[in-house]
Amino acid sequence: MFLSPTQLIEKLNITKSSTVVDFGSGSGAYVYPSLKAVSKSGKVIAVDIDGDMLKTIESTATVAGHVLHILRADLEKKIILPDYTADYVIFANTLHQIENKEDLIREIKRILTPNGLMLFVEWSSDSKFGPKKEIRIAEDIATDMFVKAGFSILEKLPAGDYHYAYIFKV
């Protein structure tokens, strides 16, 4: 079975007045449940390199009555967000695409508030779906990268048959 972004977002227990940043937001699978979680008093920022995709998810959010903030950015470079912007970061199905993984992990840590939480999701090595197997990141290697950067693992989450997922804390 495939994972449910909504169920994973619910595990974060996002507070209504918080700020959520979705790195590599793509089609918005995690954006929409995040918008529902923060309601009208919080803020969701979708970050992606694809400007057309960002406009599409922004339009969909607007039609549903939500305000979505978008930021077109290359995750391989410094992200133009102030330190401690996000109470929560969503980083799903993107790490395997990043060349300098450690730099982006440091950027995520910089942007998270003290005690901020990150939902991390990635394709499992043995999944029959997803990106080419040679670019996937083994679960133990990915978790080691975050721990070495100063994150701690709060919880491993059920992520279906094709992914692995964790909640990390700064």
C-alpha cells in the first residue's frame, strides 16, 4: 500500500498558529493537509523549483479557501528564508534528487525553530516504484545524515510499502 500524506501530517500534531515549510512541494500532496492543519491562523510555505507547479498548487489552495505562500527556489542553493522561520518542515521524496545533501540538511536545520519538527519521507531501497534504485538513499544512511547534522529521531512512522518516514526534532 502507498503512504497517506494526510496521516503522516496528522502525526506531527501541527498547531493552528504555526508555520510549515514544505521543501520540494511538487504537486502539493503534503501542502494541502498542512493547510488544513494550520487553518487560517498559521502559514504554509511551498518551496519548489518548478514555478508552474507552485502556481497550480497555489490556485488549488485558493479555490479551497486557503492562503498558500510560495517560494520558487533551487534546493541546491541557500534558501531565501530567515533563520527559525518554520515550526515544521516537510521534506518528502526529495533527498534522492539533491546533489549536496548535507548542505540542504543544514539549511533545513537553520530554518527550523528551536525544538522544531521535520517530517522526512523517502523512497525505500527495495520499492518497485519510484526513482531509479541507484539514486535512492538507504534508510540507515539518510537517518545518519540527519543525526550527524544535529537532529534527533522522535519517531519512525508507518509509510506504506514503498517509503520510509520519520519525525526528526532539532
